[in-house]
Amino acid sequence: MPTPFERLLPKLQELTDIGSACALMSWDQAVMMPPAGAAQRARALSTLQGLLHDRLTDPAIGELLAELEASGDEDLDVQASVRVLRRDHDRATKIPGRLVRAIAEAEGLAYQAWTEARPAADFRLLQPHLERLFGLKKEEADALGWEGERYDALLDNFEPGMTTAEVEAMFSSLTQGLVPLAHEVLDAAGPAPEVLSREFDPDIQMRFCDRLAQALGFDNDRGRLDTSPHPFTIGIHSGDVRQTTKADPKDLLLSVYALIHETGHALYEQGLPERMADLPAGRVPSLGLHESQSRMWENQVGRSRAFTDFLLPLLKEQFPDQLGMMAPEEWYRAVNHPQRTLIRVTSDELTYNLHVALRFELEIALFRDALEVSDLPEAWNDAMAEKIGLRPPSDADGVLQDMHWAMGAIGYFPTYTLGTLYAAAFFDAALRDLAGLMDDLRRGDGSRLLAWLREHIHRYAFHMPAKELGEQVLGGPLTPEPFLAYAREKYTALYL
Ligand code: ZN
């Protein structure tokens, strides 16, 4: 007689396989697909996602879950998977099919409107779609249920276990410390170094990126690197992790630092236990934790003086004409040059979180009915002037710059900053545990750091909520202090 878990396993494998097909088709959509394939691909993806939803809400899964909960299986992977699947199953079951379809349709229309509104710099093209979508997302939050406030339910999609109140308190103490520091540094930093606008052959950039990813521990037998307009990483399956970067002849730092960032995500995916590949708990527990890995490799490692000293001679070999005369100090300053910009994705380590804070504040204001969608552009511009000190000349460089809201990704933005805060705090813990870590990085050797991350974070997958895992690593709750201390020390030495 098969155990309840043995009866559940084929259903889990089916969920994994449909999920893999969705992931592969999404990867292909962003990397390979010819433009004329778009409409059919969107339909095929929505068909498969519907299928996934049907399978996940299958009452038979609910029955097997109840049996497993009653039987108390002793295997820790099974216990964690029962908790995660219970959560996924209940959440999927609570949202009526009518609402799932209405949201999918509204997201498709809003995204389409966004692709037209941004080049036209005309928010009015997007506004009615966002109004509908935010309305539906409020319905979704109410269907899922919440205790503190509505936004909690959506935040929970991306950062399970974290509440709006906690995140709001974190942002508030972060911005209190960060705003004065950022403006003092920005005023002192001056214009961008000229070297960054020289020409760098994109093919040479890509070959360099491929070698750099492998040097950091990315396993090419279990993944690939390609190019796409928006760099990203997606796990197709445990043996197949895809990452992309983007090579712009006018911007060497873009390809190299997007690569280091995405490699951080990819190393996490490649570090998840293979035995859990088909299990609900075999995945990364939150977007904030995912982002902690990418930000740590990109910033604490990649933008450190030790690592930039390692990178420069290698880049000089590839680009002797452009970089031959560059001194290590000059290169380190170029890599860490802060600048007031209107655009989040091109902003630096210091101001990035102010861009995120702005989005988070607007999202919760919308969800608390303290702001109307029609007032978003004005509210955005006011907040940008207050936080960054620039006023967008048009909505294209203001409220229309990100696709997230038009894609229904509400509750997503704060995870970028949670990732930044976790990155700094985790790296401090690694520095305490690993004597001589910065000397490793000066040689380009991240292997001891990677082994530490595997041991303390990756191997747990979703055995516990991200918040709990974070506390286990840090010995206490996450605070913005390690990040603020890191930023203060680094940028004071650089510019003040
Ligand atoms: Zn990322």
C-alpha cells in the first residue's frame, strides 16, 4: 500500500513539469522568440498557467495533504513540502477562477497599454487599465484574506511571512539614515568618469562575462548564459538554470555587473538540493532572499576594492586601448560612481533603495485608498523631487518607467530593498566566519563564500519561511543597520 506521500509524488512531478514548460517558454520569449510569435506564445503560456492552477487546486491534492498532515511524516523535506503545498493550494483555491481569468486578462491589456504609453509619454493610455487592475488586485487580496491590512496579502505572494508594518518600519529607518548620506555623497561625487563612455566590443564583453560567471562558480553543465534586453535568471529545473546579461558597446559596467548580479541568482538556483527538485519546498523561499544573493555578489563582492583590483588587469587584457592606462583607484571609483538619475534600473547602489522606497510608498497609499491611480504621476514626481532631488520632465522617465504594475506585480518592489538589506547583513556574518575573505576576493576566489552560502542558506531551500531563515543566519531580526554602516563606511572613504 503506497503511503500518502508516494501517492502525492506523481502529482508533484506533474506540477514541476508544467512549471518547467512555462519557465522554458518564458525564457524563450525573452531571449529567442521572433516578434511574430508573441500573440500565440502569450496564449500558450496562459493555457499552461491555467492548467497549473487547475492541478494545484485539484481536490485530490487537498485530500492527500489532509492525510499527510494527520500522519505526521518524519522526513523533514516532506514536512516542509506539506507546509508549502498547503499554503500554495489554499491560496490558489481561495481565488475564484473568474477572478484569476479577469486578472490575467487585465494584466495582458495593461501590459499592452504600457508598451504604448511609455514611448508616447502618455499616462492616460495606461490609467484606465491600471485602475481596473488595482481594483482586481484589491479583490484578490480580500479573497486571500489578511489580518493587518490588505497589502499584506499581496506582499505575502513574494515575501511569505513578512507584513506591511514590518517592511514600512524598515523603510522608514532606512531612508532616515540614507537620504542625508546619499545627498552629501552625490553633491561631492561630480560628473561620471569619461572612461565609462568609451567603446567596448560587445562580443569580447560576452566572452569575458562567460568566463567570469564560471570563475564565480556558475556551472555551465547545469545552466547557460545568453543575452536579453532585460537581464534575468530563471530556473527551468535543478539541472538547467538560465541567466542572461546585456552587452552595450557604450557601457562596459552594465554587462559585467548585470552578469555578476544574475550569477548571484543563478548560484542560488544551482545550490538548491537536487533531491528536492520535484518538491514544493525545493525552491527559494522568497524574492527578498533571492535578491540577497544577487546583490551580495554584485555589490559587497563585485564592487569591493578587493574584487575591482582583481577585475581590472583581466579587463585590461581584453580592452588594452580603452583601459590600459587606468589606475586601480580610478577604476574602483568608476565602478562606484553615484549619480542622481530618474531611472531605477540605472541608479547606483546608494540611491537604488530610494527609488524602491518611492514605489513602495505609492503602492501602499493606493492600497489604503489614500491615493487615486489618476493622481499617480503627480505623486510620483513630487516624491522623486523630494527623495532624489530631480523632477521627471515627462512620465516616460517617471511613473511609466517600470513594467511591474502593468504586469500585476504589486507587492514586488519592496523585495528589492529587503534583498539589499539581507545582502549586507549576510555578508557581515560571512566576514565574521571566514577570516581572510577579502584576500580571497582580491584573487577572484569566491569559493569559500559560495560554500558558506550553500551551508547557511541554499541547502535549506524552503524548509522555513525566509524571515525565519534570515533570523537563523543573523542570530536576530533583519534591520537596515548593517547596510547603512556598509554604505556610510564605503562612501565616506570614497567621496567625503
Ligand atoms: Zn535581481
